[in-house]
Amino acid sequence: ELFWAALSRPPTAEERRVALAMLQGTRVAFESAEQQAWAGLAGQTGLLNTQRDRFARLQDLAWALINSPSFLFNR
């Protein structure tokens, strides 16, 4: 729902995998440049901290989406 609200589209398979792993507090292996960018946004917002509760992680994911190039440039 966050992807639809922020980007007006569903997440790609990769975005879904990364977002679900982050919401579950699982460490994610980032391989591509796009994944590295997501990791940077997630790290800045504290999303990779496994001690946070689910609501805080959802808020952080929403901010990461709002600050993503897809939101900023409406690709």
C-alpha cells in the first residue's frame, strides 16, 4: 500500500523483497546500484536497525519512498 500511495504503482519484485526484509528486521544483501541507493536511504532513516518496532519501520519505509528518485521525478 505504501508503494501505491507514494509512487502510484506496485513495487517491483526486488523492491518488494527488500521492503519485506526490512520490515521484518532481516539483514538484506544489496548487490546492484539501485539496491545500494535503497540501502543508503534505509540507513539514513534507521530502517536497518532491527531493534525498531514495525510501525517505526513502516514510517521509515514511507520516508524512503518519498525521498526516492521514483517519487521525486515520477518515473
